[in-house]
Amino acid sequence: MIYLILALAIIWAFVKLYTQVFNYWEQRGFPYVEGKFPLGSDPCLSRPSKFLGFEVQEHYRKLSGHPLGGIYVGRRPDLIVRDPKIIKNIMVKDFAHFRNRGLEIPSKDNPLTQHLFSLEGTKWRALRVKLTPTFTSGKLKLMYSLFVECAQRLERKLNEDSMKNEGVVDIKDTIARFTTDIIGSCAFGLEIDSLNNPDEPFRKIGMRLFRRNLKGRLIELIYSLAPSLRNYLKLSRTSKETEKMFMSGIGQTIEYREKNNVRRNDFLDLLIELKNQGHLYVDRQKDSNIENDHSQDGEAQEKIEMDLGMITAQCFVFFIAGFETSSSVQSYALYELAYHQVIQDKLRREIEEVTSKFGGLNYQALHEMPYLDQVINETIRKYPTLHTLTRVCTKPYAVPGTKYVIEEGIRVLIPVYSLHHDPQYFPDPERFDPDRFSDTKKSSITPFTFLPFGEGPRNCIGMRFGLLQTKIGLVTLLKSKRVLPTSQTKSPLVFNNSLFVTSQTDGSIELKLESV
């Protein structure tokens, strides 16, 4: 009996200690969603099949009437911000307080984590400045011929597929292969051609990265409930096989280019230049945005070693970002166009008129298709790639116009999917309506309620690249093909529980192609 009492006492003490944090928001006077043992206010941790964007949306709705409010992800108190004005302050005006994402701690034990998306403080700042020139309009124009080569292969593949199986294709798979080829060519100088070789290793790795097995789900659970245990066990979302393949592939490509004096004006060229400089330096005293970034006190400069691991990490994040994001946007756009033939016809007329005017699909022609821009914007409104953005408070922040103070270390959630589907900002949000973004209507959109690429200094660095491959993919298909739903096309789409992207459960979108 004494052992039973002792065991119950230990369990009671553990539960008491575990749930002690659940009064965090109440003590500080914030509105909040109640937390319960053991998962806090985040039941999605116990429902691995539910789309996380919907879970955040539930909290967003529960906090209606408040500019912000607290939730608990496991034991961790997180803050959801609903007010667009406060979102603007966090992402732009007071960015110095919220410069880090707090998603994954970069580690030498896992070189692929040392990428721009997860780096913090001075390292992020220095690398962001150096990588930005890769994504200017001028650089993309120089690479445009590489986009065209991949688009021509896509066109041939679509023509072949439209003659088989009554024209029915898995458009998500086809477009994902197309974007893989573009990234391989434009970023790494590799002729991948996964369009004609579905067993291409890069394509297989991309598919594995966005597929969650039991081990992957367990790691995600530990990421949410026990980040300190994650660090102690040195857990990683990427496998050693993936790490080895990227390190080996990028290393061999760099060696070949340097030995044969090959230059392609692409992403890898810039990284090779940075490698040959040996190190990057950032002057902390001149960087006005650096606040409490956890680098060593007293250092006026921080040295960043540009070794193979650091270079490979940038290539890795370029690959995974482009693999899923642009292919999803194109696929979701085609899915909506299949169900909205009037919109599809209007877009095709614009494509025909503009390509006729310019004598083909050149770089300038792609940038003179306003209705194409509207269709893409409405697609990424309805299906934002990142359903939630995160920022970590780096020092106490008094929220302007409120009584609230956000303490250092609190993770702030910007609920992109919830904002994009809030009828207050986008009436009848489930309706696909590109006219929301017409010249006469887009000015009425409340600032900082449309955030497909984030905002501020930490917005998506590859936005122009992603939009360019999205445009050329859509135009290549629609100029000669009509897309239609089939009896097997799933409607509405069902999304999986990926922690950071809006992706489908089974990853396929079946559509029928007809020549026009």
C-alpha cells in the first residue's frame, strides 16, 4: 500500500509541476485558450491527421474580439496575434525585437540545419545580405533560359500524357517534377530531368522530406512537447542518408566547377564565391537590427565559416522550399481553374494576347499578365504555403496601444491561413475569386492580412524565383491545354498535418488534359 501511495504522490507531483505553466497567460492578464494536461491547448498533437492550419484557426476564432491571445503547445506558452497593426509592428516596425523564427536550433551535428531559414542573429543577417543578390530581377533574367529549357520539357511531357489514359494525369506529381528540374538546373547546375525519370534521386528525396512516418511524427511530437529533450538526443527532421546525399552531391559539383572553371551565374556560383572568401564577417556595432541575439558578449564582429556544410545547408533549404511551395501553388491553381472554366478561359485569352504581342514567352511577356498575377494571388490566399509564421521575442516588448508586454523567449504565431480565410478581410473566403486582386479592389485589402511570403526583413528571399517558375509553369500548360476535373478528383482538397506547409494528405491531384 505504501508503494501505491508513493507512486500516486509522485504522479500527482509530476502533473502539478507539468501543469504549473498553464497559468502563465492568466497571471499576465492576456486573453488565452485554456491549457490541459498533457497537450496544453493544442489537441492537434493527439490528432496527427488534422491539418495544423485548421487547429490554429480554431484558436484564432476562440480569441475573436481580442488583438492577441495566448495558447499552450504542450507546456510552451505561445502567442497568437490577430490584429494586423500589431502584426505589422512585429514583422517590420519593431523587427529588432522579433528577428528570429525559433523553429530549429542550427547544429554542427546536423549541417543541413544551418540554413538561412533557421539561422538567428548575426549569422542570419550576414548570410541574408550576401544571398539576396541571387534573387534580384537582373539575376533571374540571366537564368531565364534555364527556366525555358525546363518548360519545353514540361510541354513535351504534357503532350505525351494528354495522349495516354484519356488525358488523365496526376498534375501535382508532374508539376513537382518540373519544379525539381528547375531548381536542379538554376540552383545547382544539374541536369536532373525528373520529368522523364520518376526514379531520379533528387525527386525521391523531395518526396521523403514531405512524408511523415511514425518516426517522423514522434520527432515532431518531441519538437513540440520537449525541445530540450530534442536537443539532448540530437534529433533531426532530416535523415543521415539525405544529409550524405546532399553533402556528396554539392561537394562533387563544386569540385567539378572549380577544376574546370565553370560558371553559370546561378545560386551555387554565389555560394562558391563565399566559400573562397573563407569567412563572412558581420559588424555587430553597425547592425542596428541586432538586439539580444545570443552571440558572445563583447564581440564587435562575428566570424561565420563558409564551409561545405554551410553551403550545402543553403542548397538544401533552396531545394525543399522550391520543391513543395511552387509545385503546390501551380497545382492548386490548376485545380481551381479546372472547376472554374470561365476564369480559365479568361486567363488563356490573356496568355494568347500577350505571347502574340511579344512573339513568344519571353521574360518581359511573363511580367505583363496582370490576370495571371490575380489568379496566383488568389491561389496563395486560399492555399498559403506557410499556414503560420513564427517569430521569437528577443527582449521584453510593450505592445503599442495595449496593456500587454510580451516577454523575452515567447514564440509569436502569425496565423496566415486564419487571416486569409477571415471573412472580415476576405468576404466569402472559400470562394475562388481572382478579382479580389484586381487593380480596383486590391487597394481595399487591409494591410498585413495577405501574407503569402511574410513581410519585413525576414520575408521569403526566394519570392521572385518562386513566382517566376510558377508563372512559366502555368503559362506553358494553359497556352495549349485545358484542365478539367475527373470523377476521381478529390473535392474539397484534404490537407495533412505537416507542421509548416499546406500540403495534401495523399499528395495527388488528378485532372484531365484536353488540347485547345
